[in-house]
Amino acid sequence: MTFPLENLDLNDLMLKCIELAKQANNNNYKPLVGAIVVTPNGMIRGQGYRDYIGKGLNMIMHAERAALDSAIGYAPGSCLITTLEPCVRVTRKQLFSSCSELIVERGIDTVVYGLLDKSACFNASAGVNYLYQHGINVKRFNNEAIQELIIKELMWNPDQN
Ligand SMILES: [Zn+2]
């Protein structure tokens, strides 16, 4: 069974992800990322955002993992919507395995991502390619106005660095 994406209001869900992303403890640390898990019948059963956690807030919990952890039991066959392409590489500050591996492990059917991750430490499309190779349906979100909002509100502003 393929996840019935046509039944979802992806614009509304991506806007919800943007609002979630902004809940991070220190929302000056970009990129902010928000993610939601939706079941095939359209219920939101998991949500999360990228945040600094641990002693001294020196570790990072990624949005996708936070969303999947809160979706206990509902992940298999569901859709994960995220503002940014899921990672495949684990950085020094990040706990646990990469989000792409976790998405596969948890049985997610479909991933919708807002933007490719073009940050310095990741290869853009590596996450998308990993997911494709592991049989996940991957869809690039295609509302330009909302993608502009993701860039403006959640991503690094190159002019400020
Ligand atoms: Zn990640």
C-alpha cells in the first residue's frame, strides 16, 4: 500500500512544521527544523523539532528523531513531513544514528521534505538518495512561497555570517 499523499494538506502540514521548528530552546542556532508524522488516515501522531539537549545543551536532538520517538507505534506505513532533508551523517554533537537510518528502521512509508540540506557538513541529496535506495517514497515539497518562508525563518541567513 502506498501512502495516500493526495489526502493530505501538505501546505498546512509544512506550515505546522515551521511553527514547531521555532519552539527550539535556543532558536538562534540555525537551521531550525520541524517534523510531523501523519498516519494514512490523516492523523498527526508525532511531532518534533531540532533542539539542543543534554548537560549544558551540548548535544543535538534532530527533529525527525523527536517526531518518530513521539509517534510510538504509529510510524509503520506513515508519512514523515520535515522542513529539511533528513541527515545521513552523524555529526559530533548529535546523539544516536542518522535520521535517514531511523526513518527506514521505523517503517515510515513516505517522506516529504521542504528543502535539500545544503549546509557545509552534509551533501545535498545524500539523505534523499539513502531513503530512495531503501524503498521509501520521497517527495520534494513544491510550494515556493512556503519554501521561501523556511529559508527566511529557519535557515542561516548568509548576510548575517
Ligand atoms: Zn537528522
